[in-house]
Amino acid sequence: MSDLIDAPVIFAEGVRKSYGTNHVLLGLDCEVGSGITGLLGANGAGKSTLIGLILGLRPRHGGVLSVLGVDPHQSGPELRLRLGYAPEHHNLPGDVQAADLVQHVAQLHGLPKRIATERASNALWQVGLGEERFRPIGTMSTGQRQRVKMAQALAHDPDLLLLDEPTDGLDPVQRDAMLALIGQVGSEFGIDILLSSHLLEEIERVCDSVVILANGVVGYSGALDDLDSPEAGMRVEVDGDSQLLADVLEARGAEVSIQHNSLTVSSSATANDLIRDTVAELGMGLRRLEPHRTTLEDVFIEVSK
């Protein structure tokens, strides 16, 4: 029983996917656990391709992929009954009422018509469209259509929610509201979420963990809290020649990286004393000496090189 509880929501090992000569995924390895996980990558990194594989809508060309304990390619129809999906595109039928669309999708997931009707109404209220639920979708704003997509993904009470660029086309106020809604769904409804985005700030605001795609593979995956570790080293800024300071510290055994006028010195029990003594010997002014915290942006830039 504990093995089932501890099993990852999504497990991928060596997953490959190509479109002709365009090799999108080159051997992707990752594990996605419970909670809200960000799927981060530049445009064209393969985020939508991976979501298609998770849904079982496309065959992979190699590797192992398990979603909620099953292979999506072999058990796609059964798996999709347990998944909620809000696509990136906005191609919703303009002459259909929001309630009718959400009800229809709920029925496609196996709910009887009466229950699907109730769930559709409840879902639209939950996403803030209760009073607008009988409006034709074509008369709605982009923000409202994004909420309709969220409602149809939620109505059948899925085990895993897949959101592909859910804030695309939204203004800052609408974006804040959508991110708050996603956080609520993950925390109050207890639904695991995979949130695909190319915006770091969105991932940092609502996600527990992140998977970063770069160059056809997973460049980084892990909990966001793990990034905020003092083991990243010490950040140093001085009035003087930063390169000279870096050279002297390296000659004394320290590991140093330099960006502009800021140095990062590997953390050790004697790092602070070494830095202070070296700065004093070189006659430099010490402007800043503090623990360096690795940010999501730092990691994203590094793995995207």
C-alpha cells in the first residue's frame, strides 16, 4: 500500500519524441510528485509535446512513461477519464453556452447527464463564472474563456489536472486571479496539477516543484524550496577589481564564479574569513558579503545554455 502512496504521479525515463527530423524530446527523465508542479521551458522546448504524451494522444518513440501508474499510450482512454486538461488554444465553440460545453466534456469523461449538469454548474461557480454560465462562449472575454477551460477540466473531479499556458492572453489582473484559482484548486481541492508555462514568475508563485525542459531533456527537476539553500555559497561585491579578487581566492583554494561585479564563492567553514582577509590584503572595500541564494532564474539560465 505504501508503494502506491509513494509512487510518482508522473514517471518518465528516456522518453523520446520526434516529428520527422525535428527531435523534440531526446531522452527525458523526471518524476513528478503530488502537489502543484511547474513544467517550465522556453517556447518550443517540448512542454506541449510532453503533455500530449501524458494524455496518450501521441505515441512516443522510446523510453518509459507512467501516469497515475499506467502507460498512457497503452491505456489512454481509461487514463483520460482521470485527467483534466485545459489546452493552450482558445478555439472554443462561440455559439455554445459555457454550461453546455462543460456538461458535454463531463459526459465525455463518463458522467451521467444529470450528474454532469450538476458538476458543470458547480465547476463554473467555483471558477467565478456562476452568473455567466448560460452565456455563449463567443461573447466572453479571454479571461472568462480561460476560466471556462478550467471549469471543463475540473467538472469530473480528476486526479491530475494538466494546464497548458493557462494565463496566455490575460492582462495582469486576470493573470493574478487565474494563478490564485490554480493555487486554490491545488490546496483546497487536493488535485495534483502540472502547470506548463514559460514564465518563471508564475511557477514561483503557485508551484511546489518544477521540471525545466531544455535542449530536449530535463535540465533540472526538484522542489522550489530546495533552491533556497545556503550551500550555494557566499555572494561578494567589492569596490575594486572583482577579477583580481577572484584570481587570488582561487589561488587560495576557493571555488569562485563571477558575474559582472558580483562573485559567488563556494561555501565552507572558513569562507567568510578567507574572503574578508583577502579583500583587506588587496586594499578593497567590501560592499556586500551574504549567503548566495540560488534562484529559479539562475537555474533556468544555466540549464538553457
